[in-house]
Amino acid sequence: MSRGGGGKTRDEPERRCIVTGERGGKDGLIRFVLGPEDRIYPDLAGKLPGRGIWVTADREVLGKAVKKKAFARAARQSVSVPQDLVEQVEAGLTQRVVGTLSLARKAGLAVAGYEKTKAFLVSGQAIALLQASDGSPRGKAKLRPPEGSNGLIEVLTAAELGLAFGRESVIHGALAAGGLTTRVVEEAARLQGMRRKHGGDRPAWKDTTTT
């Protein structure tokens, strides 16, 4: 398994994180490119032209890439790196998760609200439980997530979940199987890494796999 819980496909080229040196598929990595005025730009969609520079989707790792001038070494030239690059990446990934989740809602793959979420879970239709990272632990404990490594997603705040569902705030939601759901899971995994505070004070994604 590669980073972010996804497997490397047979024909997918190997990428290497410029900080950790870890090699694998693109899951759990963030692509950067060298753009105009030798400036480093995050390419969250992976579609910008140019040779990709890859960094693990982890706040601490990306911070090291900026601090230790890893981008310049990877590009083999002087580069301009925004001081707020970590914040740019987190904000961009947040927009991608919210946007993709909104599309999943419109496609009928996502529901919100305690009763609808509970019905999705009880029927076995849900493959993932969405819960606000800033929601009440007592309230969230009333719903049991599906089994699996991605059964519980807690990377968005109530306000961010609300944006995806067209509401002021959302605490509970659920996802059914589908292509858009796969994209939500992948993007949420990358955002989780960018929001992880090393030291354990802000868990954003929990593995609910049973052993």
C-alpha cells in the first residue's frame, strides 16, 4: 500500500518525496512545479505542465521542504518558495475536499444530518461516516462508522461540511460507494496529513479497521 491508503497501479510511474526519499505511487503525495519567475507552485490537481516535484502530504514534511531548501535541490537551481506555502496547500486541499463532497451530494452519494446518516449506516449503504472535527465527542459517539481503513473521516469542521451540503453547519454525514466518494476519500487523506499536528493534539482521520 502506498501513502494515503491507496495502492499503486501497475502502470503508474514511481514518484519520490524530495524530503523523505520514500518512493511509490502518487497517493498521499502533493505535486509542485516550477512556474514563472522560478516560483514554486502547488499543483493539487496534478495537471500543470512541467516536471513534477513531489512531497509527502504531511504538514511537517512540507515544512521541512521549505525550511531546508529541498525544492531548490530538486529543481537544481535557485527557486522562489512562498513563505505561506504550507497554508496555501492546506487551503487548496480544503477547497478540493469540500468541492468534491458537494458533487457527491448532488450525485446522491452523500447525505447529512443525524437521522439520514444513521439510516445510511443501518442500511449498509454507507462506506464512510463523516463527522465534524470540532463536533461534540459525546454526540459523535452515537454513530458507529463502517469497518475499514477509511470508515471514519473527521478532517473537516462543521462549517466546512456545511459548505459542502449547502447548510450553515453539519456534524454528521455519510458517503455511499462511487467514483466521487473515492475522490473524497483520497483528497481527505491528503488534507488529513496537512492538518495533522505532530504530537497527537489534532487527530483528523481515524483508521477503524478491526483486527
